[in-house]
Amino acid sequence: MPIRLDAADSDFEQRFVQLLEGKREASKDVNDAVASIIADVRARGDAAVVELTNKFDHANVALDTLAISAEEIASAAASVPDNIRAALQTAHDRIWAHHAKQKPEDHIYTDPLGVTLGTRWTPVDAVGIYVPGGLASYPSSVLMNAVPAKVAGVARIAMVVPTPNGEINPAILLAAQIAGVTEIYRIGGAQAVAALAYGTASIPKVDKVVGPGNAYVATAKRQVFGQVGIDMIAGPSEVLVIADGSANPAWVAADLIAQAEHGAGAQSILVTTEKGLADTVDAEVDRQLALLPKEEIARQGWDEFGAIITVCSLDEAAILANRIASEHVELAINDPQGFMGAIRHAGAIFLGHHTPEAIGDYVGGSNHVLPTARSARFASGLGVLDFMKRTSILGCDPSSLSALAEAAVTIAEVEALHGHGRSISIRLNR
Amino acid sequence: MPIRLDAADSDFEQRFVQLLEGKREASKDVNDAVASIIADVRARGDAAVVELTNKFDHANVALDTLAISAEEIASAAASVPDNIRAALQTAHDRIWAHHAKQKPEDHIYTDPLGVTLGTRWTPVDAVGIYVPGGLASYPSSVLMNAVPAKVAGVARIAMVVPTPNGEINPAILLAAQIAGVTEIYRIGGAQAVAALAYGTASIPKVDKVVGPGNAYVATAKRQVFGQVGIDMIAGPSEVLVIADGSANPAWVAADLIAQAEHGAGAQSILVTTEKGLADTVDAEVDRQLALLPKEEIARQGWDEFGAIITVCSLDEAAILANRIASEHVELAINDPQGFMGAIRHAGAIFLGHHTPEAIGDYVGGSNHVLPTARSARFASGLGVLDFMKRTSILGCDPSSLSALAEAAVTIAEVEALHGHGRSISIRLNR
């Protein structure tokens, strides 16, 4: 049973905070284990990567099969049915079209003093994309990570994907093929992150590592941060559905279930102004769960982390939504466009009754890699900017330098950086 | 003596890699110490913060003096001479004017299928700014961190600054006053980062922590990342001057010294096409160092980490510059505008002979918080975007949902996420 809260209850604040702060992941301390793996890969390179891969993934790779060959990619991709290829191509094209609009423009200008100022964007040279293997091995995630990198102009994309027991989903390789990713290694875990960050003889190092993974992958990303850039520390997925009397309870229930079926701590929360709707949705979730081929994971997720909260107004719903700062926020309400400004913290907002979150996972065009675990308070979903960086441009001529010199030298002196001051005053004709 | 390399030497590649990979910081492992401090602050809140502050900063703070009072800020600010106030105000206004141009625009559009897609930017609610105390206590850094946050629309800025032996530079408080920062705590180190990230009874938690600090601060930021956002892991500062025959050796020398005087691993590198210039600059640095009030730090930095590299062409200089990916790149050459496109990885580029890097530290208008330690390969300087986040907007109507449904459901099935597929198909009128 999901928890039921009403914002008018006297113990609401306390129970809501419990919901907010409740851990949804076993916070396994794998810091030391990951540090050893990284040190091992740095010291022994490929040999360590091969050994650790065979050990942790129960695989049987050798140095010359670490990379998945062009033939293997082509043959796996060709084995995927045409309707799946068409669907992934549609997804790719829509993701590309949307992300192309995110590409930033340089802006260089001269200010009234004659100082040249500006911002110039350039792509990262080489990016590593981590794609989980096994259960959560999603071809859509290959597209969501690779397409913005390609749009950004990243010259080299190295993809890693573990192949537990030697198995890989052919649709993963098809998605890579569609996205134009050709450098793929059958490795995963902290050893893959270490290889990408520090390089080995056969895996050249990259400049940034993106993509979700388990606790080992997340911890490895945290530890290599600085050596390379990383996107974010991904946590369990989540949805918040805000519904008013215009919502269809069966549709709302289906969306709550879609989130819960991710398992692994995924959380579905309904906030509604209608007590009646709350009851109907609750019953509908129960009814629809029974129809699901993989009922158990979704039911367990809903029972353990699900919540239904009744509030007296949409304004109150917005206040809670901003505190939850959910990865996904669905507005199953009459006027989603008018209301959306009230939601300040969300990875993505889905407008109206005909926008199930799942459409955004695949073919909407926006990115499905979004900030989880309340990090939408400060973080954004993956996008083109994550694969580019900004260089500041500054230029003075003798006149503008002279106009700025006194203020600059004064501050340099306050900071006791006399050499800074001298580097300015030495250029003045006095 | 700085090292001297020539790109034509047979051992150049090996020595250049040594230069690139040389550690400039004692990589003190403070992980465990920092983890204990964070755990202590989480467990005991203010009491731990007060205790640790008095212990590490040799200060004498009490719970009711953790915050610096409005009177104290006003009185310290009033004690600063007028010329310094004017200089900081000039810096503030120019930083504001430049950063105002970085504010991103929302972009929401409808695609040919009728799908609403968009990107919406909102400010982070609450930001913590870490300002180092003691030797490296720079009022300019207060402005560089606070102004972009203010421009972004951040409602609450909490500043922390340690006061070793109870002392604080009044210009720091003046800079805060000019920037409109009113919430200031006299705390530092890992305990300050922990208080900002997790909150205490008297210090409400923030959503993001920015600003440079020592190994404890950097490690604490790494450990709290995810709980809050962070800007970057700052390392020692660095400059790369690229000079051709048109460069003034005395000016180049002054700029190399300005960087070296930061100490703490700061690095100055000259890459030049002119062997004669290399020699003259080398001698000039030596001569000018002797004129510096604090000669010793700068000389030590130059001797230990400085480098002069001769190359046969500016193209070769660009190749090395992109491998170094320096925080600051000065183009002391004849045609800096024409050449700057060749520099793909740099925190900031300074154009021409009249743009010493120090002008950008203070009053140029661009930000002086820039990626160090080769992280310009993947990271950008601090800016308005660091204090905002992007929310994706997606909206379908019955017609566009219906047009996208088949592809989405197909991918959901490939990923064995049947609930995802059902959340789409349940909405179709079939």
C-alpha cells in the first residue's frame, strides 16, 4: 500500500518530510572497493580491465575482444526487426531535431569603453558514454546520451556497456549504429569508468564520462570527477503527477505504474485536489498492476515508495511539488500551460492529459536523462551544453586598459597581489 | 629556474608529458577526516560547527556570533578607504553588465506534429558561497561568485568565510555589501561546507555550494555533491602566454610573475616562436622578481613550476595549448583575433599585448573563477548558468500522441517496460 497523506492533517509536515528524506537506495559504502579498482586499472591498465570484467560480469573477454568489432555491431543491428529499427530511427530524429535547438551561440561584443568581451562555445573532444547492461539495458538511453554529444560536435564518443554472462541486447548496438557511435567496449562497472578516465593501452582516455549506472559506477564517477568531467550522480527515477478533477484516473494510474516498474527505488507520487480521484486512482493502480506481465517489481515499488497526497488547492500542490523537486512532473489538470510557471523545480514537466511521461522517455524529443533525488533544485537534464564548454574572451586596447587600470591596480593592492598590479601598470605610458 | 623545452628536441614529448602530468598540489588524502567532520555536523549541528571552527580557525565564536551581524558588516565596510570602495564598485558594475548578457532565454515551440517542446530556465533557490580566509582572502572573488548568482535571480545567498584568529579582511565584507550579500557566517573548512549542504538550526541548508578552498573544502564539496550541487573542484591557478616576435618581453615577464605570485602550485608557462624572446623573458622575470615586495612566493613558484617552451610556429603553439588546456591563455601575438579560433581548450583567452590576465581578475567584466588543472577540456568558468537550471517541457494533444504512439510503444516493449507502453496505449481511442 502506498502512503496516503492529506495536507490538512496535523502530522502532515512530519510525514511529508519523512517521505522527502526517505532513502530509496541502499547506501552501500563502496568507496574503498571502487578506489581499489580505479588504482588497479591505473596501475595495470588493460590487464586489470580484462580481469575485473571477467570476474564481475562472469564474462569471457580477452584483450583483443574488449572492443566490439564493426562486424559484430553490424550483424547484431541487422538482426533487429524492422519495426524496432524504424521506432529507434524516429526517436533518434526527434531527439536530434530538439537538441539541435539547444546549440548555444557565441557572443562577442565590444563594450562602451572599447573592451572586447565574449563567450565562445566549443565541444568537448572525447566523451565516454556508460550504458548499463543486463536488466536496465535501454537502447533509448544510448540515443539520449549520444545524440546531444553528436549535436555538440564531439569528435570521439567511446561507449562502454557490460555484457553480463557475455550477453548484450542487439537493440543497444542498433541504437549505437543509428547514433553513429562506432567505438564500443564490452566493459562496465568502476573498471570501465576508470579506463575511460585514465585510459589504457587499448582504450584512449576521454575528457568527460556520462550515463547512469549502479552504486559502483556512481561512486567511480564521483572519484574520477576532476580528472574528467561527469554529468551527474544518477539516483532512482521518480514521477510526480498533479491531478485535478479533470484527470482520467485510469490514465493517472497507468503513469504511476510506469514509473514504479523501473524498480530499484523508483517512486510514484500523486498529488491531487480531489479526494475522490485519490481513491479511484488507488483502486485503479491495484487493478492495472494485476494486468502487467512483470507485476511484482511495479507492485513492490508502488507499495514501498508510492504516495497519494490530497491538498486543498493547486497552489498547495505547487508548494509541495517544489519541495519534492521531482525528476518528472505531470500536470494532469485542466490548464497545464497556465499552471506550469508555478512549478519551479522539476527535471521535466509534462503538459496535460495526453502527455504520459513515457512519451518523453522515447520519442518526444526532449532528453530522458534528468536530475533525480531532489537534485532538480540545482541540476538540469542532459543536453547539448553538457558536451560543450564556454571560454571567456577578453581584449583591451591601450585606451581601455588605461581606463580600467586604476581600479584594477587598487584591488590588486588590497589583495596584496603586487605582481598583478605591476602587470597592468607596466603597460601604461606614464 | 623554470624548465626550458624546445618542441624540436628529441626528448620533448616525454618532458612535455611530465610537465602536463606533474602534480602541483600535495595530494593530501583528507577523505576520512572530511567524512568525520561532515558526519559530526550532520549529527550535532551548530554545536559541532562552533567547536570545529574554534578548533581549526583558532577563533572564538559562539552560537550567537556565528553570523556576522549587519552592524559589523556596515562598520567594517565603512572602514575601507573610498578609492577601494570605488574600485570594487567599478568591478561589480562591469561584472554585472557582462553577466547580464549570459542570462538564458526560455524557448518553447510547437513542432510540425503539434508537440509542444521547450526549455525553461529558473534560478536555484539558495546558494552557499565559500570565500577563503587568511592569505587568499580576495574581495574580488566575493563579487565573482555573488554577482552571477544575483543576476540569475537566486533569492538567498549564504556566504561563509573563515576568520583565522578572529580576523577578517574588511574589504571582504565591503564586497559582500556591494554585491547585496547580507547572510554571512564566520566559518570555513569542511564544517562550513557540511553546514551549507545539510543545514543546522541556525544555518538553513542551501541547494548549491560554490567557491574555491583548500583540500578540505574541495574534498567536502566532492563528498556532498548530489545532496547539493557544486561548481567545480578548484585546483592551483595557471597561465599560458603564447608570444610571437611582436611581444614585449617585459610585459610577458610581468604576466608570468603575476600568476606565479599566487603560490600554492600556481603555474606560468610561456610558449613562444622566438628563441630570443624566450631568453629575454627568462632574464626579465628574474629582474622583475627582485622588485616584488613578496618576491619569495613568486620566485619559488616560477622556479618550481614555470616553463618556457620554444616552438617553430604558432600552429605548433596551438597544439600544445590545447593539450595544456590552461585556465588562462594570453595571446601576446600580432593577430590574436585571427589566431584565437585555434585555441579550443581554455578557461579564458586574453587578446593581444594590452590585455594582462590581471585585468580579467578584477574589472574586465568576465568571471575569474575558471577551470584549472586541465579541466578546461570539459569545464567552463563560473557564470549565470551555474545558478540556474533547465526544465524540459513536453506536451502532446490527442493527435500528436497518436502519431508518436506506435514508435514509443515499440521501444517500451524492446525495453520490457510494459507499463510504459500501457500508459501510452491506454490513452488511444481504438
